[in-house]
Amino acid sequence: MDLQSLKRKEHQKRVKKGFMWALFCAVLWGLWYLPGTAVWVLNPFDQMYSEVAASSGDGVALVIVAVLITALNAATVILALGVWTGVLGKFGEMKRTAKEFHPCSKWFFLASIFGGPMAILGSFIAMGFVGGAFAAVAALMYPVVGAILASKWYGEKVTKRAFIGIIVIILGGITIFGGGVLSEIGSGNVLWVGYLGGLMAATGWGIEGAIAGKGLDIAEPDVGLTLRFIGEGLIWWIIAIPMLAIAGFPMIKYAILAFEPLTLMVLIFAGITFGFCYVSWYKSFPLIGVGRGQGIGNLYGLFAVIFIFLFFGDVPSWTILVGGALCLIGSTVMFSEDTGEMESLRGD
Amino acid sequence: MAGNRPVKFRILELCGSGKWNYEIVEQIQKEYDDLKGDFHRDSINFDIIELASGGMLEDVEVKVDEEGIYKKGFLLHKYVLTDFGRIRAADACLMYV
């Protein structure tokens, strides 16, 4: 076989694999909203909610329960990724990477602050109070935050095409948030905390993406992602949970009560889907380019809405469907521009 | 010398003046005791591809592996560090920069 046809073959193989990983990421990410929504009605979390609500009110109870759920989610993600890096034989590389504080672990830890207490906590809050479909679709606004930060921090130019994409996504965001809030103003009961959670998810993931890239591009992604979640685990289990326990909330009691077969199974399902959606996301980047990887990854919003409909029978309101469609169109416009990597992969 | 810094750091160091992927993989496997075997060989090669797609390495030459130095019948790639790769390597405090 000659050089040209071999080049073509290698390129096609990479692109095929890359699309597979990106699609895998979207499906897993969408699936994550199933356990994330279901866990709220399971024991001990609904019990915990009523106990805290009785003494401190609904709003506080919501956040406190969301903290415990997010902390347990971080723990099961660490477990899933720990098994993954172990099977791949990358513990040695993990030690070498963790020691590089200045170029690597510093960024992973910073990323975990925005990813964990902001994005994932916000997602759980939104799932608990507004619904899984809303939480999933609201987070679709994260590329806007990412693009703004990249232009502020790294002086990246926002092209005309990216700007159009941003406008479309923002219109989608207004539809999603505005539609929900308006219909609830009508019924006289607005769940502001839930909507705040949706905003936290979009902002947090946007910031996390901009920061994590700095450390991840010179580290092994499998290893880097595991370290990022270990960072998040430390924040929850060394800082947040003990502090809330000292403040008098029943954190420890309910954390132990979570060791119940059904609850544990749902939490582990959340850990596996969330952990591996990150892994497959990063695997897709070198094969098809970051832009395409993120664009396809964003189909998670669509998958989440479909899965929630299939498993819970919830039909989302039309504002979520229209807004979600706008966000998907916008992110496709934004990401499809980035063909640089594709060219260099083609090698001609 | 046993490798004690992350693999990608070492790859960036090795590519300063251009190197073939099989040379890089061979060198890394010699230096790192925990990365022997075919599985790690492919995994190190994927690290190189990742660095190239991140714009830190550039693919400057391609040839067919006729004799099976790396994988018979597949392509061999020669990579060289880019300017961006030099900046990122400097962030990681690599020596030669």
C-alpha cells in the first residue's frame, strides 16, 4: 500500500474512534441525570430533607441535602476512576503527576473548586427543585462562559461565527430560564434556588473547562481527571461536610444511612456515568479535535431529555425544548468552526 | 535513569530537535520501569498524538513502517516541538528551555 492511502486509512480510523468516544460521552453524560434526579426521592435523602427543613426552612434544606449528594457523587466518581486508572496501570504516572504542583496539580485543584462546589452542586440543586431536563439543558450554556473567559484570560479573539453562536445560546438560555420562571410566577411559587443552581452549573463548568485545560494538556487525561476528582473529594469530605456537621446539620448521620443497597446502587450508577463521560470526552479530543469533541459531547442535553422521558415519563415544557434546541444549534455553530486540528490530523 | 516526571513532560523534552514516534516510545519505555509491554507502548504513542493535537508537537514527516520497527505496515510519524510546546514546556520547568 502506498503512503497516501495509508495516511487516509489512519485518518479515517482516528476520526471514527474519536466520534465514537464523543458520542459515548454524550450518552453517559445524559444518563447521569437519571440517578441524579432519582436520588432525591430515595432514602435517606428525602428523610434528611424533611428533618433539616423542619428546623431551618426549605431553601437551606435543599442546599444541605445537595451538598451531601454531591459529596457522595464525588466519592463514587473517585471509586470508578480509581478502578479505571488501576486497570490501565497508571498509578505510577498518577504519583508523578500529583507531585508536579506548579504545572499540573494546582490547576486540577482549582478546576475541582469550580467543577464541584459550583457546577455539580448547582446541577443537583437544579435537578432536585426544578427537574432533570431543566438542569441538563440549563448547563448547555457553559460554552458561552468558556468563550468569554478564554478571550479575557488568554486574549483569544472571539470570531464573528463564535459570536453568532454565543447570541443563539444566550437566546436559548433566556427561553429556558424565562419560560420556567414566568410559568411559576403565574402559579405564585418561584423556586429561585433551583434556577440559581442551573446558572451555577453553566458558569462552573465554563470556568472549570478554561482552567482544567491548562494542566490537562501536559498530563495524562485519565490521571489528571482522577486527580481533579480527588481534589473535589477533599473539598467535600475534609472541609464542607465536617464544617456543616459542626454547624449542627445531620451530615454524618445521613452519610452513613446512605449505605443502603438501592441508594448505593443509584449513587454508584451516577459515579460510573459521570466519571466515564469525562474520560471519553478527553479521549475524543486528540482524535477529532476539541471543537468537534465538545460539539458532539453537548448532545448530552438531547440524550438527557430523551432518557428522562423514557424512564420517568416526564415531558418537558416547550420552553425547555425550544431553548435546548437553540443551545444545541448555537454550540454547533461555535464549535464547527474549529477545523485546525482536523487539518493537522489529516497530515496533508 | 528512572523516569520521575510525568511521561508527557519527558516526551516534550525528547522532541526538542525532532524525533520519530518509535524512538520516543522506545526511550520512554527504557526510562520508566512501570511502563513496559505492548499496552503501555500504545498508550505512550497515544500521549504523543494528544500532544500533537494540542498543538505542542508538529507532525513533520511520515513514512511507512516496511521492516516492522514499530508496527509493520502502519505509518511512522516524526514530531518536532512547536513554539507553543516550548512555552508549555517552560511552564513545566523543563531543563533545556
